Amino acid sequence: MLWFYQLFFPAVWVAFLVYWRIKAIGTKTAQRSEPSASAIVRALVFVIVIVMLLTTRIPLPWLYRQLWPSGLWSFWIGAAVTVGGLLFAVWARRHLASNWSSEVTIKQGHELITTGPYALVRHPIYTGMLTGFLGSAIALAQVRGVIGFVLIFVVLWAKLRLEEEWMRSQFGETYATYAHQTSALVPYVF
């Protein structure tokens, strides 16, 4: 049974990433894209966080300090939060359809999507991914999980800010109204 606990989170995240790559096929052509440097920095942070979460060989013992008791409860709560978050991101990704891009872009024929998960929050993919990383941190119960969550939050927040700016310039008052009525990441809160 130990193998299940060791492989669960890597398997869930790999399945999520494989799905993500497959669904990237057939999206609309970008009319405007963010600079490559910001996308590269974001990808680098994701790789650093994934390595930090998957290995116990980083020579910084404080990364492995327990923050709360680890065990079945933290594992299963973390697993439920992770799976729920990633499924929310998948729902948002499917709802966004061909308007989706891994980088900040304005697509040819770009549409403002405000239904489905986008009626709850303006950036449901980020909400789902952050929830997934939060669940992984809960299950890990170590400093490195919290640091990973914070790093992912920072890079997604920077991406969110740029997207907000571009959506406002693309959709004007329509986006401003939508932004006023809908929270960015947490429904009715934030």
C-alpha cells in the first residue's frame, strides 16, 4: 500500500499535464502573445516546484520540516483537494475550448467567456491549479509544499495581472463589468 501513497500525486499530476498537452492541439491562432521570457520564467518556476515536491535530495534540511502531522488524514484530505482542484481546472479548460493558450495571448476571433466556471471566477484554471498545489502541500505536510504553493501563486498572479490588462484592452467596458461582478480566483472573496 505504501507504493500507492508514493505514486498517487505524481500520477495525478502527470495525467493532468498529459491531458493539458493533448488539449492544446487545435486552439485558435494567436494574434498577440506575451514575451517569451515571461513564459520561460514561469515554466522554470513550475519545474523547480515540481522537483522540490518530488525529491528528498535537496541539501536543505529545513525544506523537509513537518508543519503538521502527516498520515492518512493529511494524505486523503490533500488528495481530495488536489483532485478537486485539477478537475475544476479541466472543466474550465474544456469550457474555454479553442480560446485557451498556455501563454498570455489574444487569439484571432478571441471570445470573452463568462459562463460555466468563468461565471464563478475570472481565472478558474489558475484557481484549479492553485487548489491542486494546495492539496499537494496539505498531503506533504512539509515546508517545501508551502513554498511550492507560494511560488506557483506568485507566477500565476503575475500572469493573471497581464491577462487582466490585455482583456481590458481587448474587451473594454464589457470586461470591466465582468471583472466588477466576478472575483479573480476565489468566488465572492478574491
